[in-house]
Amino acid sequence: MSALTKILIVLQLVFAVAVSVLLVLMISRQENYKSLAATSSANYLGQSALLTDSKAKEAAAREQIAKANAARETAEQALAKATSDASTAGSQAQQQILTLQSDKRQLEAQVAALTAGNSTAMQSISAKDKELETLRPEQIKATSEKNELAKRNNELESQVRALELGIRKLQEQLIAQAPAAGASTNNPGTSGSVQMMSSAAPAANAAVNAKITNVQQTSGRTMVELPLGSRDGITENTPLFIYRSSGYVADAVVQRVTPTASVAVVTKTREGQTVQAGDTISTIGK
């Protein structure tokens, strides 16, 4: 073999060894590359997941920021409205304060005027009290005279009642004697009977007065009771007239009659007057 051939063979061997070493190195590096690739892939997936999570968080954060901005705008609008309302309320309150101050001044003026008037009134009352003290003896005297007059009036009323009772008895006697007088007129020679008839005729036409004992409202009508009956010459449909101390009160007509009492219905009443128990009723018109 020549030296060149040997060199070539050696070079081939070296080359083969180098290639083998390179292959071994490449194979070992390829496994490392796979491991790195797998790690890189895993890292990529992890980073992708983190990125997705970050994007979701960012979206949530953006949504929260949008809500916060909307809430802030709403709060700003509410604050602006509240500020405006507070300003309006403040103006109204200020106006009310001015009005109240004006009213206060007016009330103070009225109080001052009332105080002055009260002082004047107190002075007047004091003067009236002094005048009353002066007039009190006269009042006592007038009261005593009034009581005396009332007593005298009661006595007069008692006398009037006694006189009415006497008149009623006389009327009863006249009514009882009337038939006998009528019978005796057939004998013209009986002068006493003629005198009795002449005395009875005026009594029959005389006025009859009494006090109303009771007043009742029946079916919209005013009914009055009076202690006058047929023995007093009262008959049904007899017109009656009611009086009081103030004057004429009403008209009435007799409805029912008994010997000692009768009931009449009020037919006409003076304007502003009402019939009362104790009013005077008479057969003599106004």
C-alpha cells in the first residue's frame, strides 16, 4: 500500500469516527431538543392559559371600570341635583326667614298695641269698678224694690186668680139660673125674673180670660189646653186670642170642650212668636 492510500484510509477512519461522534452528538442533542421543545410547548400552553386568564381578568376589570364610571356619573348627577335642591331649599328657607322676621315685627307691633290697649282697658275697668262700687248701693236698692214688686205682683196675681174664680162661680150661677129666668119670662108680672135675665145677658157676652196650662205639638199642629169649659160659655169653634206681656201672639179655635176645660188648635201665629204655657188666652180679639 502506498502512503497516500494509508493516509486516505486513516483520514477515512478519522472522518468516520468524527462522523460517528457527530452523529452521537446530534442524536443526544436531538433528544435534548425534544425535551426542550416539550418544555417549551408546556411553557407556551401555560403562558397561553395565563394570557387567556389575564385577558379575562382584563375584560372583567374593564367591565368593572365601566360600571364604576357609570356609577360615578350617576353619583355626579345625583350630587348636582342635590346641590341644586339644596340651593333652592336654601333660597326658600331664606325667603321664609325674611317672611317670618316680617311677621315677627308685625306681631311685636300688635303685641305692643294690645299691651297699650290692655293698659287702657285695665284703667277703664278700674274706673268702672269704682263706678260700680258707687252704683252698688243703688243696685241693692233696685234689687230690693224689684223683689218687693215681684212680691206685690204675686199678690196681685193671687187676687186676679181669686177674682177669676169668683167670676167663674158667678158665671156658673148665672148659667144655672138661666133656665129658670127663661121660664119666668112667660109671666110678665115677675119683675125679679126680668132683672135676672137682664143681668145674665151681659155676663154671657163678657170676656173670658185664662192662662194656657199646656202646649203640645200634634201632627204638625200646635194644641193648647186651657181651664175654660162649657160652664164658662166656651163651645166648639169658639175663636180665641193668645197674648203675652209683649202683646198679641196667636189665634186659636176650640176643638174639644168639657165642662171645666177645653183644647184649642193654633191657627195663626205672629211672626217670630211661639205659643207657650202661661200665655193668656181670651175670647176678646186684638
